Amino acid sequence: MTQSLTFIEIDIPFCSLTYGVAPCTASIPTTGNAKCFNSIKTCQDRAHFTESEVALRFAKPADYLPREIDCIPSILSVEFTPATVSLGRNLGQRASLTITFRDHPHSDTGHGYDKYRAERAYDPYSQGTYWGKFRARQPFLRGRSLRWISGVVGQNLAEMETRYFFVDSFDGPTPDGQYTIIAKDMLKFADGDRAQAPALSNGFLAADITATATSIAILPSGIGNAEYPLGGSDYLCIGGNEIVQFTSRAGNSLTVVRGQLGTTATTHKAQDRVQRVLRYSGMDVANIAYDLLVNYAGVPASYINLAEWQSETAAYLGTVYTANVCEPTSVATLLSELAEQAGLAIWDDNLAQKLRLKVLHGVLTDANTFTPDNTLEKSLTLKEQPDQRLSRVQVYFGQKDPTKPLSNLDNYRSTSLTIDANAEADYGSPAIRVIYSRWIPEAGRTVADRLGKILIGRFRDPPRRVTFATARYAMTDVELGQGYRVESLCVQDATGAQSDIPIQTTRVNPGPDRFTVEAEEMLWSAPDQDLSNRQIVFDASTFNVNLRGAHDSIYPAPQAGDVVTATINAGVIIGSTSTALPAFNVGSWPVGVTINIVLNGSVQGMGGTG
């Protein structure tokens, strides 16, 4: 009989210094009445707190616990709610691990406990309880690493299954002697209550400015060097309604170009806020997601294999994205927009300590198949999901003014409508999704149209939800987010013959003796992207177009052999705001790139002033 083992490890911050020994300047009674417990909360010289991590290990009690694994057997229960991967909608649902511990006396001996126990005037075993003292010493647990280790007798710790989480909250100890820790997966770091992009800027105007002023001063003193770059290609949003490009900065004095990125220069009052703008211009979605997660959500860079993400987007996506984010916005919101508009799935692989990114695409016909022979008896079920169906997708794109809310329909230059009329006839009614895109710029109709085709290709027929279970340690382990096929008596073709369907796993719950799996049928009929024939469509009047710039805002770098076709639709005017600027500039291209211009509208310069 298999004897299961469960351990929890928590990394706590523990000062490596000794009380009162340089560089620690703490002393009794100057800084306190008693020595610290080498924790942040009890530290009496925070300037010299020198953090090291100590791993505390706990176990579920069992008569067969291996003596060679040092642990405290105080775990009452471990409850796991697995993450749910969202396929092309948002960031899904976070994995949650709830551990309940039994409180008990403790001697305060061992690494991570009381270094000065022998000097105390009390007996730590008879005074207080383990979790009561822990709560007083370690109240700053949020974000600390926690590991859930599962194995069987005969394995060492390195051979056991380890899943990685971060402490989100805790409670206790309660009157009945229980202490609870709740841990989440890494994507919790992206939630709006703890991660925003861009970060809120603290600068504000030092004085009123006119609509033509190009030099501005900001306050408070020193804020320029503290929060603002030196200028060049950086943008600021003044008062929430005008974007300026600042070309240089000296201390708190900035030189700016007014009314940029579709906004209008206007007057502003002293103390109007000066917010940095987060700008992504023609970037691979892998790079955007990496920047948001690492630089704004604080995810360790080691959690992301950027080269792997870039290979995925290069193989299956083939477009780039552009956006201007003028106000602090939840990182989770921005990533969810990208997941929907680029057709992505992003999730935490808590076994590998990696965040995964996949572009939605079809499942190979020779993918591993789950059948009644390698799943637990009668565990495989299918459930219809009629609310997942789509027959038309409406995309609003080409924001005129990025300072305005996404829901302002009059702030978009263009719309793209994709309809599957046959689906509406087959199912008897439309099923509509509306997308307001900050990520698809003007001239990005090809990208917007493809988004509609991808979504309808994925959801024209509602995908079924599939559940099944496999035995642990039976060579049928299942990976979250991966593509498989399922064969069952429940799956038949029109003749009644048993068939199989493609699936992508969205939830995997690891139990002591089995994996319980949820997946979604992976229907796919979207056309492949042809990157050698690139279409750029101008369907709304605009000014001072640089064709190469428009191309680079929606496509990767061009290569010899590519054909770029720019179409100016009927009724569209490409004009100029200055006699010194061309209305339409083809730009510079690599040798071997063919440029075609289809002019159904008009291109006209500004003309003279006479």
C-alpha cells in the first residue's frame, strides 16, 4: 500500500546578524527592553536588517513520517483549488492553496527561531504557543515563497512533487488552536490591488501654463530626478487630457512638444498632475507581457523564459501591438486585453516555477490521446457550453485620443465586423462579442479582421467541456494548458462510430492517487497568417502618414520578398498638418520588399497660406 507524505515549506525573512554586534547598532535599553527575534517586526535597527531566508518545514502527521526529514507535524489539512486557464479571454482563475495548522507549544530552538533563547527570563515551551509567537514575529508574510511537497515513503524530498506558491493571507491563531495560511499562484501578483502600469506619478505643475508653452516646471522638489527619465522618446499626460512628448529634462524643468498622440494642446493650472505614459509601439506581445509582469507586477524574471515566449508568438501569431496607457491600470486588465485580442493563454506552471504563454492554435492529430483504457473508469464526461458560441465579432480600433475611456465609441476611428451568417442561420440567432481595442492602431484593419476570424473560428460552434481522471504514478500525467485528444463512447460521428476530439487542458487537480482534469474542446478553423503578403488599410482620414511606421505598428520587421500593400479606402483623405511635412511618406524599407499603394481615396498636402 502506498503511504503518502505531505509537507509544506515556508520561506521566512530572518536577519543573519547578531544583536548589538556591528553593523547592528541595537542595544538595551537604548533601542529596546529585550533583544529582537531576528525578524523584521522585532528589529531594532531596520537600517542594518540583513535578510536571509530560512525555510520552515511542516508535515501532515503520520506514524510513518521519515525520521531523516526534519519537520514539525502540525498540518491539519491542505485544500487545493487549481488554477483555471482561460483560453483567449483573460487570465483565468488563480490557484489557491489553504493550509490549516494545529497550534502547540514550542521550545523556540532551531534555525529560524530564537537565537537568544538562553538569555530570556522565561521558558518558551511553557509561555505562549508556536503560531501565536509566529504571528507576533512574522506578520509580513504576504508574497513570501511557500512550497507544497507531495510524495510517498521511500522518496527523498528532491524526488517528490513540489508545487510553488506565494503567501497571500493568513489568519489566527484561533481560540480553538488553529492557524491558516492561504497561498496563491504567481499571477496573483498582476491583480489590480497590487500591480498597476504605469505606476502613479507624483509630479504636478509648478505653475499655470498656456497652450503654447514648451517649457514646464514640476513639483515637489527633486521629483524630476526621482521619477522621470531624461526625455527623448518619453511621453507625459498633463491634467489627464493632454499628452506631451518631453525631449529633455534638467532637474524639475522639462522641455516638451505639446498635443501629441491624438490629444490637443490646452491650458493647464498649477498642480495639474503630470503622469508618465506607458507606450508600446509595434512590439511583440511576448515582450509586452514580459515587461508588464516583470517590471510592473514584480514577477521574478526567472519565472519567464522569454525566448520560448517569443518563439511561440513568432510561430503562431505574426503581428505586433501598439498601445498608449495614460493612467495607472491593473496589470491583470492589460494582460487580459492582450489574451483576448492576440488569442493567448497565460498561466502559472507551479511545478516548473514558470509562467507559460501559448498562442491559441489547433491541436495536432497525433497528440497524446486519452481513452477509456488510460483514464479512470466512468470518469470521462462531456458537457455542452452554449454560452460560449460566437457568430459575430465587433472590434473598435484606432483610438483617436488615448486619454479617453475605452468605452467611448466616438473615440475610435474604425470598426471591424466579422459575421458568420451560416452560423446564425444554423443556430437561429446571433451571438455577439464586442471588443474595444487600445492595442490595434489606425491602419490595423488586417489585424482587427483577423481577430474576428480567429474568435469565430474558435467559437463558431460552442466547445464542450471535458472532464476525466487519470491514476497517479501510472505514466498518464497531464500537463496544464497543453493540447491532447480524447476518445470516448460519448464522442461519436454521424454514423455512430466512436471518434475523438481535440482538447486543451484548463484545470488539473493533483490528488493523492489521481489527477482530475478539466479541458475545453479545441475547435479551430481560423486561417493562418500570411506574413509575406502584408495588408495595411487606411479606412479613416488622418494626417502625416509614414507607411513604414504604420507597418511596424502591426507587423514584425519586413524582410526581402515581403509584399506590403497599402490601401487608402474611398472617401479617406490623407492630409498634412504643415507645409513642411508630407501627407504620405513611404519611408525606408529593406532591399527586396515590394510596396504597392492602392489609392481609392486621396492624398493631399496642406497647401499654401495665400
